[in-house]
Amino acid sequence: MQLHVKLFAMLQEQLGDVIVVSVPEQPTADQIKQAIADASPNLRQVIGTARIAVNQEFTASGPLDVGTDDEIALIPPVSGG
């Protein structure tokens, strides 16, 4: 299945607003993150600490019931001062 994943902050600056990845049906958050990391290995560490949100809610572990109409986002940790 092909998913369009919205990106934010540093990931958005490096990769653009959206990345399209191929994942199995009912992927886990880790599988989505792995697919993005495979496409951009230089950002693997940031991707590893980011969180997946589906329809504006952070996900739990386990398979996700997502479809092509769902909004999927990869949100990296934020720091400020």
C-alpha cells in the first residue's frame, strides 16, 4: 500500500511537505518510519525519534488501521528556548 506522509520541521525542510512510502497493509508506526528512513538514510536518527500521528492523534504500538484517505504525519521532537 502507498501512503502519503506529511512531514514537519527539519524533516519538511530536508524532504519536502509530503513523502510517499510503500508499506504493508495495516502497517505499524515503526514500519512507516522504517520506510521513510530507507528513503532518506541520512535522517535515520531524527526519523527514529519522531512520532507518527494518524488523523491528528498520536499512534500506539501495533498494527494501524489506515487507508489512503487517512492523514498520516511524521512529527519530530521539538525543542525551544
